[in-house]
Amino acid sequence: MKQKQKTFLFVCSLLFFFTMMTNSLYAIDSELTRQTLLGIKGVSVAVENTQPNIQKYVQRFGLTREQLQKDIEQRLIKAGITILSQEKWSQTSGRPALYIVVNTHEYAKYWYAYTIIVDLRQIVMLETNPDIKTLASTWSINMAGIANIGTLNTIKDNLNTLIDKFIDAHSSVNRKEPRLAK
């Protein structure tokens, strides 16, 4: 087997492993975790910086932290989810924050393995000690894939898919009652 094929299989194995680990470490999208979104009218959005290995390409593919933040916030607003300023967030019950991470690893020249994590975090209390409150993940979804230098836009497309899944999860428990026309 050629070295590139071995490297490719190794990276795929790592992606599978990290995806499975991520699913076990975070709250996933399920009926139970969707209930943790009930009553959330708005969120603060935090997007991690992309990693140095793709910095020279992020502008061209709209993957800068600032561009991703803007795109995500516009999607949420369009779906009726309020974007909370830092001040408003600190005054909001539960302090809900949508946290986004895009990790990349160049495993061969111009080929990148990536993982995307969309994670809703909010203040929770420990049942064993209600005096302790901490920010914890209550709903999460992730995706892993591989893209080459010409298809890095798939990272953004897949991130948008995950944001849409969050919007769907949120709206499934926060449906607005239809009003009758007068």
C-alpha cells in the first residue's frame, strides 16, 4: 500500500475516533437534549478562530472567524432567534451560548481533514450540590470530513447544515402558536 493511502486511512480512522469521542463527550441532538432548548429566545454566538494550517485560504472561502460569526448570526436571526450582546447575555437566565469550532488538519499536501462542532452551552446546577452552577453543553452536533484545497467551501456548507439542525432542534421545542386572523 502506498504511503499516501496509509496516511489517508490513518486520518480517516482518527476522524472516526474523534467523532465517536465527541459524541460521547457532548450532549447530542436527541429528544431529551432538545428539551434543554425550551424557552431559549436568544443566544450569544462564539466562533473559534480557524487553525493556522488553513489561514492562507480562509478569506477566499469565507472561513474567517468574523465571516463565520456574521453568517451564523444572520441565519439565526432569520430563524427568529435573537443574538444576545455580551451585556444582554450576562443578564439572561441560563446564559445560552452557541459555541462553534472548526478544526482542520493537513494530512497531505492540499488535503485537510476537518471536524465541525456546534455546541449549545448554558448554566446548569448539579443535582448533588445545587449551590454549584457551571456552563455546560446541553445540546451538540458535529461532523467530520475531508476536503482539498479546491473544495474547502464544503466546510462552510457543512457548518451551515449543522446550524440549520440547531435551528430545527430549537424550533421543535419553541414553536410559536399560530394566530387566527381577525
